[in-house]
Amino acid sequence: MQINTPFFKQRASEALHDENLQKALGNLKAGFPEKRAIAVSRMPEFEDLRDQARDLKNHIIEHLDLYLEQFESKVTENGGHVHWARTSDDANKIILDICKQVNAKTVTKGKSMVSEETGLNDYLEKNGIQPVETDLGEYILQLREDHPSHIIAPAIHLNLEDVSEAFHKNHNRPKSDDPAVLMQEAREVLREKFVAADVGITGANFCVAETGSTIIITNEGNGDLTQTLPKTHIVITSIEKVVPTLEDMTLFQRLLARSATGQEFTVYNTLSSGPRREGDQDGPENFHVVLVDNGRSEMVGSEFQDMLRCIRCSACMNHCPVYGAVGGHSYGWVYPGPMGSVLTPKMIGIEKGGMLPNASTFCGKCESVCPVRIPLPKLMRHWRQDEFSKHLQPKAARYGLAGWAFLAKRPALYKTYTRMANWFMKHWAGKKGRIEKMPLAGGWTDWRDMPAPQGKTFMQAWKEQQKNGGSH
Amino acid sequence: MSREEILNNIRRGVKRNTADDTARQTVLNRLSAKADNLIPARAQLPQQEQIALFIEMANEAAAEIIELDSISEVPSASAKWLRDRGIFELVTSSTAKVDALDWSPLAEKDIQRSQRVAQAGDFASLTDSFAGIAETGTLMLHSSPQSPTTLNFLPDNHLVILSRSAIVGVYEEAWKKIRAQFGATLPRTVNMITGPSRSADIEQRLQMGAHGPKTLVIFLIND
Ligand code: SF4
């Protein structure tokens, strides 16, 4: 996928002007957070489960090499194959090779964010293999030559009309604006693809070391058809997805659906443990798992290690005011929202992704809903420091911060300056008390008025309070 | 080699070398203990209440529950259900339980039964199940030569037999049951199914019947 992350500011500003997108994002805000809140209220142990999930993930990361080795030996014992991919290129090549070995022409795909990360679809197409996305949202996007804007609701940026238009163009059927009819249409068209495919590619939510199983968790059932019908099933997943036992997987299962869609449980939780067994009448004859690294192994032991706990539930973006305002595409690469702001600079480089950790109001909502308690604001702050120390921030931001630092170290000057600035801003704002435009603050004031400072500066107030005996 | 590079990176990150026996022992202990994590109180109930909870949660997930006094009523109940919907074919699994039934009620209503893998265009399938999990109204099924997985996903309607005695409270109990039967090697696939297929990918509006079955019928047997 093309990287558009450096253009975050411009894309965000376009997104805010895009009426259709704003309408579509309204659906998100009205949906997921409320559903999650209800699901959480029905599970009194939810906070304790989060603590346990955090601790278990930390234990897994501390022993990641050992659990991966165990997983590999169990998959092999079950008759499957494990492949290790250091980079996206490695992963794509491994998958192409498997496809070539079985003379594959068409490939069906269940939803996989790791495959978005590696750019698998483009790579297969360039090499003469047609991948067909089968998740309804992903299928819509493929018809529109579009990319996911959300990790579990990929087409959340589209409205009914967009889908209706795309289907009409591609399916040769009368145009409909009934979501039920559209879904039935996709069901019928894709059924033929499921049956015809030579290879089925899915992701995995977890890999169980104890049994050598991968699990997919879906509502549609497309992943199950993708992995059951073709002769070859390839799982593309990443190294941090391994869990020790079935019981450990279950801890995360209880958190995932509730945090993601607010469901009590997702419709299909399917474990795959190798190729078809003696006497089986269906199921794949070949079973491959591609374990993708792509920078993750370097996060172990780094200040970003906590991010490896992520179970890709999407709660952080569903609750993020910035994501809710600008949508996933503004982030310019595969992973949007707070988790994307932490992961993207790691995966595409701070030079290209460094803008993202600034796309936050640091309100802390993301951390408060994260099922594995990742301190997302803290991790974004790490990146900001990194970016600043590498001199990668735009001039206005650098000079602004440098100026502030200069003043902050000189209390007398600071006081004079803030008092002056305060006075200046109040007069700039006029009677309304709102600043509609201010030099260098366009990114802020184009979208909301900045409240002009009222009354005293913090230092003035602090002094007075101290004088009055320090009470409130 | 990718494999060694990845593993070495991790070992460097956790400041440990391969030969560290304590870490290895910790991992082996966890894998063999298969200990439970926190189990929510919700489904830790007497069996009768677990059954009631299963029914409530399965209904909430939009599964249709038909209670039957005996498994011998499954063929006639299936015949009625299919006939009411104008369906004249049923593909069934061939497990001992399913095969032992007298299927003549289907023929009496001109419904044809076959035993094979599912094909695109099949209207209805019937399979047995391994367990019901009360906590979320979830069915557990597994693949076998007698019960092909396509039966659970390809047909438009999926009818499932579940004995009351096969209902457990929580997922953990189902894992213990699976291990008791299969030991260290799981069946090729284990399916946990909670209601019929659905999608909200168009404008976040929930539609039932995406790619999997549009209806899920559970024949709950009083045994
Ligand atoms: S960071 Fe936390 S909330 Fe965000 S997707 Fe990952 S697990 Fe979910």
C-alpha cells in the first residue's frame, strides 16, 4: 500500500470537509462505543479480565521465542508447515511460492490486516494470481480499488450509496439501495469464487502453542469458507499472536468481541489444526502458517514493547476523538487511530510516520478502553520525543516548543510573556471571547474556535491562591 | 535465515540466551498445567440454570431453539421445519447418532436426504454437536470423517442436534471435554458457533445471513 502518512495534516483537513465521510463516521460513533459499554456492564469481572490479559501478554512476550518454537513443532506434528518472514517481502514471496507449487490461479482471502501490512494483494496480482477478498467490507473495497479505513470495519468510511454504485457497476444487476439485497448479491457472487479457488488465505487472531492451532474470529463465515473449500490453506499472521493454551486463548476471547463490536461473542470462532485427517471428506490438504515479523521482534525489550500486547480489537480508534473526526484514511497507512499512531512509525519509519503520534489530543480515552491496558498516550509521547530529538518536526512546531522551553527555564520572562500573550489573545478575540483565526494555529482554529484565555494566567492564580493560605 | 534472526532478536530483547533452562521450564509448566484464568461468575450455576442461560443467550444471538423430548423426534421436527419453508432437500452428517435415527418422516413429506459434503446451492444441512456453552449460547462442533465442516457453513440453513446433557457452563469446560476425548491432538477443526452469520459492513447496519447460514436451528433434546 502506498504510504500517505506524511500528508496526515492535509488529508485530515480534507476529511473534515468531506460531507459523505462525516456522515459515515457518524455511524461509527453511534455504534461501537455504546455497544461496548453495554457488554462491559454485563460482565462484572471485565476489569479483572483486563488485568489478567495484560499480565498474560507480558508473560508471553517475555517467553515469545519459546512459545513460537512450541507452536511451530506442534503445527509440524499436525502435518502443517510453518514459515518465518522477517519482512513483508519475505512473507509475500513465501506465499507466492506456495501458490505456484499448487498451480494456483485464483485465491480467496478472509480478512487479514497483516496481509494489508505486507501488500499481499498487489504482489499476487503483479505475479499473475487473482486474489478475491471475501469479507463483505473488504470485497466492497476491492471493487472500488480502495483500502480499509478501520481494522475491523474496513468499509466504515463508505455510505450505502457508494456500495450500491460499486455493486451495480460490477455485478450487472439492477441497482439496489437495500443493504439486505446488496448483501445477498455479494453472497451469490462470492459463492462461485469460494468453490473455484485453488488457495484460501486467512489471518489468525491467535496461535495456540499447546495444540498448534490458529483461530479466526468472524461474524460472516467467509473466513471459514475461505479456509475449508480450497485444497490449500495459508494462514498469514504475526509473531505476537501466539498464546500458550486453549484456556489462555479463552481469556482473550472473552475480551475481544466485547471490546470490538460489543457482542457477547463473535458468531464464528474457528480453530484450525493442520490439514485434513485420514478419512475427512473436506478441508484443505495443505496447511501453511506464515509468521510475519516486520519489526515486531525489535520491539521486544524496547520502549514500545507494550504495543506487542495489542489484540487488534479497535476499541482505541472507536473511542478516539481524532479518529472519529478525520477517519482512518487520514492516517495514510494500514493501521489507523491510536494503535496505528504507535505502530506505523515503527513499521514505515519515523521519517514517514512521525506525524501520527501528534494526531492525538492525549485525552487518554484509548488507554481507558484498551483490553490489554496498553499505555497508548505514553507510547505516542515516546515517539514525539524521538521525532523531536531527530529534528523531524516542522519548523513552526520546533520553534514553538523551543521558544516555550527557553521561556519555561526563565520564570520571570515566562511570567511577563504569558501575561502579555494573554492580554493579546483576549483582545484578538474581541467580545465573543472566541479566536477564529490566529497565525500559526490554522490546524486548530480552522475546525474550532479557540477559547481566549479568560482572567488570570495560571501563575497569577497560583500566586493568589498561595497568598490566601493555599486552600481551594 | 528469517527464523533464527527473529528468535535471536527476541532473545536479545528479553536478555536471555537459548540455554536458559528456567525460562524453558516456566513455559513447559504453563503448557502442561493448562490452568484456568479468571472464570466469570455468570455461568457457574447448577446444570438446570446453565441450560436456561444457554437458551437465553442463544436466543439473544438469534438462534432458533426447538425443544424436543427425545432425539427420535428430530426427523419429524426437521421434516416439519423444512416443509414449512418449502425446502425439499436435507444434507446430513453420518455420525452414529444421526444414522441411528429413523428418517422416514422426511420421505413422507417428499424431502430427500443425502449424506455428503455440502455444495454451493444447498438449502439445508443437519449435524450433531459436541457441546453447548451456556455463557454465550455457543455451540461447539468439530470435524470428523462423518461430519464434514462444509455442512456447518455452506448451506442456507443449519439444523443442529444438542443434548441438554451436553451443555456446560463455560468455555473452559468445553476444552476439558475436548481433551478428554481427543488427547493432545485436536480434530482438524473445532467450530464455536453463536447464532447465524451476519455482517454490519454496510453503514454499520446489521444484516443477518452474510456468507454462512442465514438461520441456525438448535434441536434441544431433553435427555
Ligand atoms: S491498542 Fe488496545 S484498544 Fe487498540 S486495537 Fe490494540 S488492543 Fe485494541
